[in-house]
Amino acid sequence: MVGALTLPAQLVTGDKPSGRHAPQKPMNEIEFETFYRKTAGGLWSYIYRLTGDASTADDLLQKTFFRFLRSNPTLTGKQHMRRYIFRTATNLALDYFRETKRERNRDAEVPAKSETMSERHELRHDMKRMFGELKPRERALLWLAHVEEADHNEIGEALGLKSKSVRVLLFRARKRLAEILTKHGMGPEGAR
């Protein structure tokens, strides 16, 4: 279990802060555990969709919360902490892609269909493969907008972009996904 966070040096030494406001109390173990339980599932799904690998998602989730704790979070608001954690996860995922320089095989063959495989499972597999054809930023934009239901400002904060840039980039990501779906015969009728 995660221990309580350390207090800022000013509280330990008894020095008065130089600003007008006293420092806020750091997050304790119970508050962290509550925050973790509320955000870890959605954050793991987000990281998994970015990376396409469950093991990598586990590692990056752990690193994200480690960095969050190391930053000595103060109780400034749950939405602020949530945006911070998604921004950290995004940066770690982008670092992961830079480090590994992983090439995606876009032309990978779809495994032979088994008669026992359900249509839903096939669709999920196809969508996962097509979602993997998007760039990491496009996946992040689409995931935050449509799964996490974040608004443009929240997406901008999570990805380090301006709200107006998010609007344009999200439009382009949707358009690119539509092109990929159409290319694979899953687009709207007559879209070819």
C-alpha cells in the first residue's frame, strides 16, 4: 500500500511561506487510494488504446501514478488532478514510442476466421487493428473525446495543446479514422 506523502520542507522546518497563501496540505494515503480507484480503470484503458499492449499499459499506469505521487500532489481539485494524470500518461506513452521506435505493421493479415468466433469479437479485433493505424496523438484525441467525454479544453490540457488546435486536430483524426474504416470496407454505404 502507498504510504503517506512527505510534507513540504516549509511545514517540517516551520518556515513561513513567502507568498500570501499558506501551502495546501498534501494528499494522504486514503485520499490517494480513493483517487486511484476512481481514475485507474479509465486511465489504463486510455493507455492501452494508445499503446495497444496490456503489459505496456500496466507499466505506464504504474509510472504515471509514481510520477503523480513524486510530484507531491496537493488537494487543488479532482478535475485538475485528473487532467494532470492524463497529461502525464500521454507524455509517458509518447516517450515510450520515441524510445522503442516501434514500427506498426499496417498490412498485417487478419487471422483466419474461426466459425466459433462471434461477430462482435471479429468487429472488436478489426476496430482495434484499424485504431492501431492511427498516430498516437490521433488515438489520444479520439479516446479522450469519445470515451472519456472530455471537452476541448480538458483535451488541450491533457495533451498540451490549445483548445482551438484540439478542435482542428480532432476533426482531422475523425476524418482519418473514417478513411481507414472506408478503406477496410467498414465505412458508410457509398463512401468508397
